[in-house]
Amino acid sequence: MSNEKMKESRPDDAAKARKVPGDNGRGALHGRKALHGRRAFQGVSWKSGFGSLKGWLYLLPAILFLGVFMVYPLIDVFVYSFEEGYNSASQTYLGTGTYNYSYVLHDPYFLQALKNTFLLVIITVPLSTGIALLISVGLNSIGPLRNLLQTIYFLPYVTNTLAVGLVFMILFKKTPYSDGLVNLLIQWFGGESVDFIDGPYWAKMFVLCFYTIWVVMPFKILILTSALSSVNQDYYRAARVDGTSKFRIFRRITLPMISPMIFYLVITGFIGAFKAYSDAVALFGTDLNGAGMNTIVGYVYDMLYGDSGGYPSYASAAAIILFAIVLTITCINLLISKKNVHY
Amino acid sequence: MKVVLRNLTKKFPSRDKKNKKDVVAVDNFDFEIPDGKLIGLLGPSGCGKSTTLNLISGLEKPTDGQIFFGEDDVTRLAPEHRGIGLVFQNYALYPHLTVKQNILFPLENLKGKEKLSKGEMLEKAMEAAKLVQIDELMERKPGELSGGQQQRVAIARALVKRPRVLLLDEPLSNLDARLRLQTREEIKRIQKETGITTIFVTHDQEEAMSISDIIVVMKDGAVQQIGRPQEVYDNPANLFVAKFLGTPPINVFEGQVRDGRLYLGPDAVLPVRGAVQGAVYAGIRPEGFLLRKDGAFCCNLNGVEVMGRDISVVFAHKASLSPTIRAIVGAENLAEISADAGQVRFDLKPDKVILFDKKTGERIRVDMKA
């Protein structure tokens, strides 16, 4: 029978499926899932005409989980950010509007977090990528000890953030008993000791940037060394025969060849630095607002669960602002890359 | 520019931990390449021909021996100071640069007195591009070119600095059969037009024979024979060279020389004049067979392959080292072979039959004219 009939009946099903969502997200998902199930059992002939349905069926588990745990929360955050006076206990709100955004953008803590995050991004992304590139080129051009050094450079990657934070505290923190190793060094060279953890803003920012660079470096070195070693040696031999200087080989051949990887690292570096939070906690403790070292993600967390917390609407608004910033920066990156990245 | 190689030797340290003996890639290479000639370095893979090329280019340093370009000893010179152009097997064109930028690249490296103005560079690049006929493609990226066009760009880049010696590493191996024919003509033409001494490496004997002025056959790092292609083909110095040159390959038989005659199995095929007696290897070129109803060489016919201009007769013989033997005869002989006869008889052309020592594989020179 029934291929014809099946085909005819399908648009109806689809129409039903389209009608169902609209009241609210969760209901729609359940409805759609049920419909899918029914249609799957009706399927008589899998081979003729059901090829695409079969494909969707294979994708169903992934789509389901992504939908429930990613797409739905994302939409929900967006919705929350426009609901004014939301009460999480009673799940009610007073009205909709842009007040949450206005509040967040006028909150001095958020502005501080914004400033901190931007400083962190602007300082650490270029520096960490640049230094990682230098180290990778160095690693690539030495023979002996290469594996040992590669392992050492990779160690921070497998070390826990908080453990690293503890080590940094010991290095930088000033206590009644000791000034910390770094201050000892500064004094050795005749400088004045600085409190890096509780002291002036620039000192704290320096430690945070130093720490961030140190933590993100291993991954970048790993990616760049593999990118460098995958460049065909014949290009270098050809350049050598033509008498190309070392610097020119690096600028005109090596850099363009590994530019896709550098671009990848810059984009993920930007996104990662914008999302910084645990690094600041590891260094300055959980009261980041008090230390003046909060980040945007830290602000979102505080708004949800911190001592001043319980405001999911403000948290959502801040999260959406962060999303907008990251999206803008990534778009700019993509535009710049069109000219300078060679695939 | 003539190129002189004096006792050139290159040894690589052994990677094998048990066997510490060095690997000899090039063994005592001694040869004077005359000015303005096209030289083919020929041999199976791993015979040291590419290493020889790298030694001449300066990318590898010789363990022993000397290299002269003209009267200059360049043995210790870095590649960029030797005045060579090198074309890599995979062309090594910079994929992110246009054809023009690729050709300009070597010129932009020049420093000090040699430095050229932008206009001069462009002029030279255009000149090189015109020579290899790619001046229409200057703004394209290498990825947008066919294999043959990439090859030309690579040659233009190697030629743009007017090198004293042009080196080509397996120049045709990345091209399909039709392009290969075209490109080898092209290489010959470019070499003729520029008059630059050119050395190229190949494992394809047909390629080497077709365009080289002189071919050098190598095996295991050692030179087997040097000479003009036809000379080497007609008078191979040993069994290896004989087997390596020619398609279809030479047919090798177990032979016996008795009473002034060469016996292949029971058949006495040719008279032999010379001081040789006993077991030998006899190599017979495919074109050395003459179909004769009363021929001395009697074989079991396997089949006939028609190729248009020629036919290829496939047959077997007890004395042959390989299970099938191939003879190339003119197509007009097709009628003479009846497929169901099962047997076919040949006479042999004396100058196409070559005898080799059974132990050393060296050529035994004898007179076999009837």
C-alpha cells in the first residue's frame, strides 16, 4: 500500500508539530518527542522515502540533549534578562522591559568587572600567543632536550587551577611572617616590596595576567609546535637555496603557513579570557567584588549565588551582555582573518 | 658551467643500533659534467641519486670528495652562494603567495650590491614566466593551477636568478602520463634555450633516455655507467644496467657457450667468437627477435598482444629466468603466427644479444656476427 498514503499523511503531522510549540518551551519539547515516536512506529518502509527521517532519528539523542541542556537554557537566559523583578521562589515577575540591563550597566561592581575583564583580555591574549609562538619556534629548532622541555612546558595544563593558585599565593602573597618569594627577589635587587594579593590595583592585575598567561600557555605551545612541525620541510629547503634570511623565512613562510592555527588560538583565547573567573578566585578568594578584581563571569555568579545573590534577572542580563561582547569581538576577528589567514 | 664531482662520497650514520655500520648513500662519485648539457641521474629508489643532487645543491654536505662549478671549489659553500636553481619533486611553491610573488621571492632575497629595483625584479620575473609560458597566470595562487602549470612555475622560480646550474628532483613524477610527455619536451626546450647545465633525477628510464644528453645509471650509491642514452642502451656495462633500461625489459636467459656457439637450452642460437666458455647470462632485447619458420630458437607460444604499430609476442622458454618472454615484432608479421600452433620459432639479431658473466653480472664482450 501505503507509501503514497504515508507521504500524504506526513505534511499533516508536520503541521501538528508546528502548532504545538508556542505555549511554552518544555511542553513543546515533550509534544515533539511524542510525535516523533509515533511517526517512527508508523514507518513501514524504511528504504523508500524515509531516508531523511532515518537520519533525523539517528540525530535525535544528540538533538534532544543539546536542546534540553543548551538551546533551552540559552533561550531561557534571554527571556529572564527581560523579566523585571523576577522572584525565583514564587517564579513570578512584575513585568517585561530593559530595566535589568540598565541596572547592570549602572552597577559600579559590573563596570569594575567589565574593566578588569577587558584589561585581562587585551593584555593576556596577545602576550600569551606571542610568547607561545616564540617558545614553539625555539622548541622546534632544537634537537636534544626537546621532549623534556616540551613536557615541562605542558605541565601547567595538567595541573589544577586552584593548586596553581596556591603556588602563586606563596610566590606573591605578603603575610606577617614572610613577604613572598617575589618580594624577596625585588628586595634583593633593591626595590620596595609590594603586596600583590591585597595591595594596589596594578599589582593585583599584574598577578592575574601573569597567572592567566602561565595557565593558557601550554595548550598554545602544544598547538603551535604541532603546527610548526607539520609545515613541509621542502618549503624551508627551497627558501634556503634562494638565500632567504631567517627572519624573512619566519615572516613570509612560517607565519602564513601556521596562520590558521594562530587564528584559532586567538579566537579561543579571546573567548576564554572573556570567560575568566576561576583564575581570579584562585588568587583573590571568593569575595572578588571586595578585592576589586571581579570579572564578568564572576559578577554573573555573584548575582546568582553570592552573598548579594538571588537575582537571576540581573545575572541573565550580564550574561547576555558578555555574549554580545564576545560575539562582536569574534566577528571582528573573522573579518580581520579574511585578509591574513591562509588556508 | 661545467660541474666536476671528484670522489664524492656521502655516508649517513646508521640508525640501526645493533649494526653501527654507516649507510653509504653515494660512493666515490667521479664525473665531469660538460657545460650546457642535460644530465639524467637514473636509478631505482634508494640508489643515492637524490642524495647526489642534494650534495650538488649544497643542502647536504659530502663526507668526502669535492665539487667544482667551473674552476670554483663550491664543496664548502652554502646553497645560496652556489648559484643553483632547484626544483623540488613536490614543487614546494609557497601556497599563500601568487605565482608572481613566488617567482619574485628569490629576487627579493638579494642584498647589498645585487639588490634590484622593483621594476627590474618584475622584468626578470616576467622574462622567466614567458620562458616557461605561464605569463598569463601570474596573479593565480598555486592551488588554482594544474600539476603541469605548477611545475612550470617551480622552474621559473628556479631560473629567475639565472643560476649557473639547474637541478630538478624527479621533475615529472607528479604528472599524469600525457603531461609527462609534454613536460619533458618542455624541459628539454627550456634547457636548450637557456643553455644552463641541467641535472635531473629520475627513476623512470624512459624519461631519462628521452631527453638527456648524458645519462648516469646508479645503483646502491655507486655509478654503474655513464654515457649517451643510446650508447648505454646498446652497450650496457652490466646486467643491472641492461635490465634497468628499456621497456619492455630485456629478457634474460641461462646460456651456455660451447664449441663457439651460444646455447639457450637445447637451441644453438648464435655463433660466438671470443675467449669465453661455459655458463653465462644472455640478455636479449625484445626487438632482437626475428620471426622465422625455420628459426633456431624454438619457444612455446603464449599469446599475441596487438599494439597497432607493433605486435608483442608473449612466449615461454625453458632457459628463461622469467616465466614469460616478450618480443616486439612488426605488425606485418601477425599473419605468420597461427594462434593454435603452440610453437613459434625465432632467429636472433646478434647486436641485440648481450652476454654477462654469471657471477659478477659484468658484460662479456664477444663477437657474435654470423
